[in-house]
Amino acid sequence: MRFLLAVLAAVCAFAQQPDQVLVVVNAKSPVSRQIGEYYLAKRSVPLSNLCSISTAPAESITHEVYVKEIEAPVARCLGSRGLAEKVL
């Protein structure tokens, strides 16, 4: 039992703080926006750590779409808001 408590305490000690989380939502997906808003509120993530992308809510995408519509916008969010060194 003590071992389990020690493990739980260690996990809690390394938990990410709200300002270390980037929440990415797809503006074209109502479900994504709803989940993002819920997560922001439940984890007390600052609104400045919300990154909105705009891509088709498809089951699969090409590498080109990923780079242009997901990777690049997320990189811009991290860079323009000074979050690159903060978000884990």
C-alpha cells in the first residue's frame, strides 16, 4: 500500500500545470470545439493556450494537408505566443 501511495505522489508531482498545456481545436468540427472548451474549463488552461486550426474533420489526411493545416498552425501558435519553451 505504501508503494502505491508513493507512486501516486510521484505521478502527481510530475503532472503538467495548466499553463504547460496547449489545447488544439479544429474550428471546422463542432465536437472538437466542444471538447476543447470543456478541457480548458476543467483543467483551468489559460485561453492564451488555445490553438485553433481549420481543417476538414476527416478520418485520414495526406501528409501535405497535415503539414499545411495542422503542423504549421500549431507551430505558429507556439511561436507567436511564446509557448514553445513552456508547453510540454
